[in-house]
Amino acid sequence: MVIAAVGKNGTGKDFFLEYLAKKYALPMTSIGDIVRELATKDGLERTRENLHATSQKYMGMHGQTFFPEQIVRKIRKSGASVYLVSGVRPLSDVQFLKEQFGKEFLLVDIVISDDEVRYARMLARGSDRDGGSAEKLREYDAGEEALFHTSESEKLADVVIKNDGDVEDFYAATEAFYEAYIADK
């Protein structure tokens, strides 16, 4: 089974996947890891602009599914029965992974209902890269939507996990997800 998480920045996608990976010793990879490796190989500093340019370069050279293809290779090479994937954004990534793994692909949408809460959590974790306010965060969201059509990916989610409570609530929701979808795999 391959599990990927989608959602807006700061909703807890990576926190969800990393918690599962650490607690249950599940392998995990990220599209961002591949982009960072390629940027480094190309001699670029790992800035947001350079990473975006690297992503565009390799998709331009090899097609829209270049990064998910790399993920699929890693997963198949691993032989793991459960594999976690971070960094899935565009609809094309989701569709490609669904085509490759069929019913063994599970997409999870992590949601925080209130942008003010989402922004406060990002600041608390030390991430102010998305502007100086919740309004700036919404502007960034609009840019991500225009670039990646992330809402279309979210619509394809098999499971939605709300992250509106405290961290203990999110741990409980993640544990419940594990029991429902992974424990017997």
C-alpha cells in the first residue's frame, strides 16, 4: 500500500506522514527530496526559487510525471508492503500514482478549517516563509492553486483527517487511521 497526503501548507501533512514513519518504522520518501537532490547535483543553492526552477526544468525535459516516476521506482525497489509519500501536489501526480498502484494507493487530505489557526501553527513551528499574516498565507495558497491545482488533488482523497484540535487530537486521529488502514497490511 502506498499512502500520500495532500492539503494546504501548514495543515500537518508531513507531520502526519513522519509520525507514521517514525512510530511504525515505515519507509517514506518525498518528491521534494528528489527535487533537492537534483538542485544540489545542478550546483544550485536550495532556495524556494531554485527548487521551483529545478522542478520546472526536469518536468520540462522529462514530462509532467517525472517526479512521481522516480517515486514509483523507489517504492518498487524497496519491496515494502506499506510506503509513505510526501510532496504530492498536482492532480497529475495523484492520477499517476493511482494508475500505478490502483486500490493499493490511498490519498489522505489533511485539513485545518481556520486559516488563522493554520498560520499560528506554522509560526509556532518556526515557519514564517509563507508571509507575515494569515492573509499572506491565503495569497500563497492561491498561487499554489494556480500552479498545481491542489484543490483538484484534494477532491480525490480517499480519507480526510481534520487537524482542528490540539496535537493530542491529531495523534489520536493518526493512530485511528493507522488501525483502520495500515495495521493489518
